[in-house]
Amino acid sequence: MYDQIAKYTRKLVADRSALHGWIAFAAQDDHLLTAGEPYLAQLAGDVLGRLDALGLVAARPSLPFADFIVRRTSDQSLIIPRDTETRTFLHDIPFVRSDEFAAGGPELLARLLGNRKGVIVEGVGIVAVGAVTVEQAYINYSSVFHAVFVKYLQDLLTGGFLLPGEREALEGFRSDWLRPLTADGLVFRPGPLTEPALILSEVTTVGRYTVERGLVDSFFGNISCRGDDMIYISQTAASLDELDGCIDPVPFAATSTTGITASSELAAHRRIYETSDARVILHGHPKFSVVMSMQCEREGCEITDCWRDCPHVRILGGTPVVAGEIGAGGLAKRVPPVIGESGRALVYGHGVFTTGRQDFAEAFRLMVEVENWCRHEYFRRLAER
């Protein structure tokens, strides 16, 4: 169990979602185990001991966005971000103010985590639980961090800076936390890819690239390559940086139950291949792309569930933006008609799909271009407020 704790501690540091030295885990094995920063480890153990769960992480985020959201929210005790990860997996994110935590402590957190996967504690950080694995605790922490990141940047666009220190914190985030996003230094196998062993190797490699360059968080996102009569696609719930053994070969013709463990976006991938000359597909959740996909300026619109019901196609920097639910009923209908010409599409609150006609070099470059355009456009609009 300690090796699992060490692994996911390293991941939190590598993806820069938590501060080095301010991470702790607790896990139930034959007995309760804790590891990490002493105060947070004590807290993690005290909370997990009150839950029917196996793992828990408590960590201080690398950015102050969670605390700012708490302080900007005066009349609620939870936030409901509009990104797809929150809607699908978290539903909402409760938070505890510092005075409430001082009074309620671990018992209060355990009560909240009894029916939620993560909670924000003002001045402490994010506490997330894993029902049956330490990995789930890490995944849920990553999902909360992603949701908070997206929501805070959205809030700044709509409400501006409201609190002392916010403007300075964002300037520090822009100059110190953000890194230039490029495909420089990455090596892609030239296509077309036809040999199964080479396809599996390249999909595994590019999946890792996608995580390392910050184009996807947690275990979300998916990737595929079309062989002659097969689609090789990442499995559902697979971490894109650990795809060895987690890629399903699925017959191109939808005539078999093979692929039951494949990504939930298999139907969308298959339809894209059927309607275009794409040979590979990459789907990630780069943060600025998610933020900008939800910045609709249509006036007088009465649609409330924009992520599902919006029939319009918007254009952001040459990239079409569509709505649609995960699965055959939504994205499989909305994305294929718009992605063919440009090789890229944005989905409301959900991320980016890109394609390559020969290999992953093109798909990766397009995703980098979309995210960089959205990053630049975000700061341009914020400066105009």
C-alpha cells in the first residue's frame, strides 16, 4: 500500500496540482496507514477512520483558486461547476470555511465525504476519498482541482477581480505556473500505422505525451488509431499515461460485443472514422479550451442545459464548438459532422477532439494549437474587462 501512496504522491507533484511537501494519504490495509505531511496525514487518518472507504488524500493545491472561490461565495456551502467532469462524476463540490472546520473538524469532513468524492477546506486544501483504491482518491482530487481551475477562471471572466490579492495571484499563475505549451521534443512514429504491435506502442506513447504536456487531467480523455479493420482505443477509466495493457482492439464494423471495456467515446471515434479520412483520434481536456468552450455570447437564448441541448455550432479560432452528451446519443452525433475539414472540434465543457490523417503528430499539434489559442483568447478577454 505504501508503494501506491508513493506513486500517487509523485503524480500529484508531477501534474502540479498539489504543492510538494503538502500532500498526505491515508489507506485502510490490515490497519490504517498514513503517510505524508504530518498535519495532513493526521487529518487524513482521522477522516478515513470515520468512513467506509479504502483511501483518502488531503493536499494543498498548487494554486489558490479554491480558497478564492470559497471567499467569493457568500450564500452557499457548495459550488456547482459546469464542466463535464463535475457534472458526470462529482455533481457538486461542498466546501468548509475555516471557522466551520475549526468547529467540526474530521467529523464534519467525514459527513460530507459520505456522499461526495471531494471537499474543499478553506486554508487547508482539497480532501478526496477513494471508495476501494488509493488511485480513486487521487482521481477524485484531480477532478476537483480541474473543476476548481475551470470555474475560477470562468468566474473572473464574468465577475472580475473581487478580493484583495486575486489580481496578483493570477499574474503569478500566468508567469510562474503556466508553461509554454508545445509539441517540441516529442517523437511521433510516422504513419500510416498498420501493424498492431506498432499501433499499441504508439498509442501508449502518445497517451503519455498527452498527460505530460497537461492536455488531460486524471484518467479522463481517450485516444484511438484505426487499423485496416480494427479500432485500437483506450479502455474506459484508463490513465492515458499508463495505457500498456489498457488498449482494446475493436472491430471497425459494429457487429460484435467486443469492446465492452473500451472508452465510452467508442461510438464517437467510430463515427469520425466512418465519415472522414482520419487515421487517429485524440481527445483531451485542456483547461483553457474547456473554459472557452462555455463562453457563449448568444443573446436572448432560452436554453438552460447548454451542454446537452444547444443545437448551434459556434466557432472559436477556427475550431467548431458543439454541445452533446457523452456516448452514442450525443457526441457521436454532434462531433463527426464538424471535425472532418479542420481535424478539430471543441465540445461544450468537455474538451477537444483532434484527428490525424496519417499519424498522431498532426492530431497532437492541432490540440496544442487549440489550447494555445484558447489560452491567448482568455487573457485577451480578461484584460478587456
